[in-house]
Amino acid sequence: MEDDAPVIYGLEFQARALTPQTAETDAIRFLVGTQSLKYDNQIHIIDFDDENNILNKNVLLHQVGEIWHISTSPADRGVLATCYNKPSDSKVLTCAAVWRMPKELEPGSHESPDDSSSTAHSLELLCHLDNTAHGSTACVMWEPTGDGKKVISLADNHILLWDLQESSGRAVLSSSASLEGKGQLKFTSGRWSPHHTGTQVATANDTTIRGWDTRSMSQIYCIENAHGQLVRDLDFNPNKQYYLASCGDDCKVRFWDTRSVTEPVKTLEEHSHWVWSIRYNHSHDQLVLTGSSDSRVILSNMVSISSEPFGHLVDDDDLSDQEERRPEEKSQEPPQDSVIATYEEHEDSVYAVDWSSADPWLFASLSYDGRLVINRVPRALKYHILL
């Protein structure tokens, strides 16, 4: 068996929403949401059996509309949120809701995951997040280190902080803020920072990135013209609290230090079309994934701005040992940033990339034609980082 070979799964519908099951740290599990105008939409729960290199799937019915975004609770494996389209009068609005999976689909309980003839289960609606009072919802973010009770939704130009109560059966709006300014201001995406005790969120609207303090719902930084065109996605470095990555329709990927926002720390220009999705590896923040409508997924090694610029966190004892052993490496330069690999298994726009929450060396990418590809970080690089 070829260790680094991709594993491909095809959905019968178009799709653009992908997430790992955040609270699941044992099984390798991803959720994919479909976009069908004619049929009931579905959430596919994809389990990857690493030892045998096979995928098992379960399908949940999501009968309320096309899924634009999925996110999962960091605390409860059975709970997730979706943003979905709903026709309303003459226009289509994007709503958000919190759902629970059927108990039998929680990890370790399915008897025959391959038995696709079994009836599809439906999601249980726990609560709506503000259906349409504030406009169309772009995304729902869970407090990353929280107990699964706090979520933020971005709806048109509003940032809304919710408290989920009574086993998530009720959502109470606890605070909110709005973008002020000329024109039709609309959020495109956002990320909740895992640092600062969960009090910071970054949002993107048009070409601007903003930081918010969730306690006062006030703006703490603003990166104007972060990209030449629309900013599509953001992600925080999991190990360096002020570092933020962004990508957008100018085909660029940028890295920022939010304490000094006049210039990006680094810019990558490897994609030839809009960059839709960017994700830092949760364990090794030098590894950065991007997905683009050029149909490619790129894995970059951003070691110079990582928390381990010399490959590992060095202390003085290590250094003197190494100097005795390998005198020729005394003046070793820090490793250079580089593209590790370009993955070309997709034939359509790649709208989402994400790392597994259970295996730091494994990631998934999703293209609009419903193709999900699971890949591994090349073995040579994995050992280089670990050793």
C-alpha cells in the first residue's frame, strides 16, 4: 500500500462545505454538506480508516436547503451548525441553525457503516440562530476552547454572539455589533482566535480584515486593503497568538502580525485563481494548506514565521551537543519557506481544505463537483519535522 497515495470519495451532489469533527480526537472524521437544488440536501459523515486506507460513510438528511457552511461543536461530538439557503418571498436568504446527529451515528456505535441501503437519518433541529432578522448568515464560529455554549454568527454586516442554553435547544443573543460605513457592507468569513482566553475574533468583509473583542464587541484592529480583492478566508496560527493568515480573490495568501497591520509579514503567490480556503496545521504551524478555484491544493512550509523556525524549539543544551557532533552545521541558516506539494486530484474549484482533528498529518479537500480527497503530509517531511 502506498502510504502517501490520496483517497478519493465522490458525492453525487455538488458541495462546498467541509469540516473536521472538532470534538472527535480519536477517529478521523470529516463532515461534508451538499448543495442540490432538486433533492434533499445531505451531510455526509466520512470516517477514514487509516490502517486499511478505506472510507466509510453515513448520510444525514438536511432537508432545509443547500448547505453553504458547516461547523462542529468543540465540546460535543454530536452537535453541529449549518448555514443554508432558504427561499423567502422573492429572495433567497442564508439561515443558520444548530443540529444534533442521531445517537447511533456517534463514534463507535455504527454496526455496518458500509450498509448504504439503510435508511438515511435526519438531523434533529436544536435551535435556529436568528433566522433572517439580521440578514443572510455567512458563517457560524464556535468558541474554540469553550464548552460548546458560545457561538458567533456573521449575518450581512452584523456580528452576533449567542449563548446556547438548555442542551443547545435555545439560542439567546448576548451581544452584537455592526459594520458601519458606506455601501452594502457584508461579512464573508471569520475565525475565532484560540488565544486571548477566547476573547478575540477576526472577520473579513470586502478587502478588509477586522479584529473584535468579544467582551465589548468593539473593534481592536483593522487591516484595510488586506487583499486587492475580496478576502475569502482567515485562520489563526494555533501557537503564535498574534499571527493570522488570509487568502482572497487576488490569488494571494498573506500572513499578518495583528500588532502591526500596515504590511503583511509574508505574501504567497502560488495560486492562479481565487483562494477560497486557508488552514494552519493544529500541531505544526509551519504547515499551511490552501485551496483555490485553480483546482489545486497547495501545502506550504512557512517555517520562517512558525513557532519552530529551526525545525524544533531549541534550548542551549541541545545546541552544545549538536555543535560537538556536527561542527559543520554551526552556522546553519534557518530553513527557507517553500511549497512542499501541489495536489492536483481535483478537476473543479476547491472550496474547502481542512486538517483532521485526530491525525495532524492528514487533511481533506473538497471541490464543487462533490469530490472529497484525503491526503497525507509527505512522509519525508513528517519525519523531518518530527526528528
